[in-house]
Amino acid sequence: MGPRRDRHSVPLEQLGALSVPVGDDGMVIGVDAEGRPAVLGINRPTPYDVTLIGGLWTAQVIALRAAATGARVAVETGRAQVWTTLAQAAGGGQPCITLHDVGRVPPQGASAGSPVVVVRDCGMRPPRGRVVSGPWQSVVTLLPYLSPVAPRLLEKSALVGIQRVSPDEATQIGRIMGLPGAAAEALSTLADGVTLWCTPGDRQFVMTQATEAETGLLGSARRMD
């Protein structure tokens, strides 16, 4: 019969103590103001568009961490030279991050077993992409600054990230995104590595902290490229 032991049970009023402190699934993009992990679920069964008004460093950290979750990352860029080292180092020799000229991203064949993240690093006026978001295929568009196409991108994005911008840009972004005055004013004073992530119903300041391996590959956090 084997050893006899008491049953594993707890009183109902103590059940809450067994909860596990796990947030949303996805990749950790930094910590919030209380030092708790901030998680971005970028691999989704529905189309997901993200716009980041910020620096190349943050976009590359996102690409690396997306690849670490098992996603294939396709980078559409007009400056392949700044992505080459990253693409070669990621995946331990496996082509998990591929580089493509602007407008030359082929169909990726995304699926639940092979999700895709397309990173569009196409400058201030990115053309309309041939490859768009879809089931298990998210698109992250990097804008170095607020540009004439930014309002359209911000309005269609499910998630918007904003790093340090000029006071005038902060005012415009605050109006487009419906930010409280204090949050909009803070955008012109953000430290390197800090991003305000916004959804239609929520907003959160996040500090992205690089791992030792990321720092060795990308250097320290910076807003300017």
C-alpha cells in the first residue's frame, strides 16, 4: 500500500496564499516603477501592430528577446549594416533573425508553432509594408522621431512605445494618445532606456535593463543612434 501520509489540503480561507506571482505571458521588456517585470505578449493569434517612437537600441533588444521566445524575426531595414552583427549573433548560428531590404520582406508563413515578428526600421516615412500583421505575425514599426506618418501609425497600433522626444513632440503625442498632462510633459525628460508603453486603456513607464550578453552585443542603453 505504500507509506500513509496526511492528505495535502488547506482551509478554503488560506487558498489565496497558494497563488503564483506570474503575470502575462510573453517577453520581459523591462521593469515598471515598482521594480516588477513588465511583460509584452507579442506572439498572438490575432494581428498585433506596435509602433515605437524611440531608438535603435530598444528595437534591437525587442528583436533579440522576441527571438528568445521562439519567434522568427524578420527585419525590414534600409541600414542593414547596423543589424548585421545582431543577426549573426542571435540564435547560435540558426537564422532566427533575417534582414531584408525595404519593401522586400517575403511572406513568412507564420503559425502557432512558428510565430513571426516583423521589425520595420524604415526611417521617418516608412512605406506601407508588403507584409502586414496577421495571426501569429506581429509588426513592430520603429520611428526615430515624430513624423508626418506617425499619427496614422499611432492610431492603428494596438501598442505604442514612446521614448524621449522634444517638448513640442511630447505635446503632439500627448494630444494624439490622450495622455494626462503630467505623462505628456515627462516624455521630454525620460532617461535612456525608459519607454512609456500605451494601449487604448492603459499606460506604463518601463525601464529596459539589458542583460550582460545584450550589453556586450548592443552596448549600453541609448536613445540616440
